[in-house]
Amino acid sequence: MNKNKSIITSKDVLILKKLLEDGRASSSSISKEIDLGREIVNYRIKRLVKENLIVKFIPKVNQIALDYQEYIIFLKLNLEDEFSKNKFIKENIGNKYLIWTVKSNDGWDLIVRLYAQNVVEFKEKLSEILETFSDVLTNYYTIISSEEIKENEKSVIANKIFDSEFEKDKDYEVIKHGEVLQIDDKDKEIINLLEDDARVQYKEIANKINVSSDTVKYRIDRMKEQGILEGITPVLNFNKLGLFQYAAVLKFPYLDKESSKSIKKILNNCTCVVRAIKSLNNDEYFLNLVFDYEIESKNFEQDIRDLGFNIDVFDIFKIDWF
């Protein structure tokens, strides 16, 4: 069976473990904990980024506490080949959004994941994306998240790469189900800059928003303490870890309450489902999937169809991070 080749080494694994615990951990602090030279640690982190194993570092924002909404945008482009597509994205969007490229000869070409605090903000971001691709865009489709059913990325990495269990993140359930937390414009500016690069230096943020480095550090620490920022984490490219990453859109014409509960339970129990969100379009789901072998994607699709539910749409496609 076909299996991807991993580019990760045993030393990289030690570094990734520390970065998954704290994405802003310095090379010096990691060096002391794993008994590896600071320059070596720094070089290896840069190499992992260059090789696109680490796609980028992002803040894990408490969406419910801040009343943030997640949007998944599918784009169909009129570009000749993969090279043209990648060149166009790099020149026009760069690293501003989290972008998957779809490895398929038909269907969608790109999937963009973004967050917005309200419809107006989303429309502004969507307009920017559509304007960027206006000359090559032939179609687009948007999924608006209403509920995160499952988020299991760190556990998948721990089990498949580290061969261990990952310690559960701090529980933010009290915050999630409480009142929406208020942040000011400076906090929003900091979050926006962290979304571009969550390892950016305090001094660089300070210069951009006209405050001191100490103020930036204080505000980030305060937002962590309040649960606004649940942490800083690297986004990893599973394909570079010897695995196969897929996305899927699963849509049912109608699910009653019990059927909906059954689907949630099935997705939560399925080890290949890294993340699952439910759309505002009630009976539609967006899935991130990871498999050890490529053939398992076909098996997963058949297993879902064999459950006996009436399925309206089931699109599954191989993806890679841009």
C-alpha cells in the first residue's frame, strides 16, 4: 500500500513536542530542555518551516468567548497547472490566510479557512479574497461553522508521530459557555498580527501598534489568563509527516435529532477524523481527515455510506497546505 515518506527526524520530534506545548517557546528554552544546542534548535525550526512541515504558527483563539465565527471558503480557479496556482497564491495572498490546495483534476482548487467577528468583517475579508482571484475565479462556495464537533489534532500527532499520549489542554468550558469577553482595539490588533505570525517578536508588534514591548507582553499574557488566547501552536503539514491529509464535505438532505446525535458520535469515535465542524446549513459537515495509507480514504467513504443515512453530498479530496 502507498505510504507517504516522512521528512522528520528524531531530533525534530523533540523540538515539535516543545513547540506543540508552547508555540512561542524560544530556541534557548527548547535547547535547555532537550539538551541540544540553541543554534541547532533554531536551524531545525527554520528548516521545518522552509520544508513546509510547519505551515505557520497561529494563535488558538477562543472563538466562542470572542464571538468569532469560522468560515471555510472553496475556490475554483481557471489556472493551467499546480505551478501557476501556487505562484499566483504566493504573489497575491502569501501567508495571510490558512490555505489548502486541493490535489484533484476536477472540483475545487483551494480551500481558505478564516475567522471573523461579525458578518461585516467576513464580507470585507471575502471581498478581498474574491477581488484577489477575480481574473481567475470561476466559482466559490462557503461553509459557515455553527459548532466544532471535534478537534483532535494534537492527539493524532502524539499517537502517530510521537507514539505517546498528549496532555489535554486547559479546560475552557466555563469561559466558552459564559458571557462574550470584551477586548479593545489594541488587543484585536495584537491578535491580527499573531494570526500572520504567532512567533513574531514583542518588539515588532509594539512598533506596529505604537505601544511598548512590555505592554504587548502584558496584553498577551492577560489574554491567555482570561482564556481569550488558549495558546500558540504550529500548524503542521501531515503529508510531510508520512501521512495523507484529506478534506470532506458531508451533507444530508435531512437529519432528525437522534440521527444528528448519531453522526456526531460516529465522527468523534472515528480516529481518522482530526477535526469536524457543523455548518449553519443544519445538516452539512466539514471534515479534516488523516490516514496512514491512501486507500483508507476510500474505506472511510464506504464506511460512512454503509451507515444507511440518506446522503445528499459526499465530496472527499486529497489536500496539501500551501
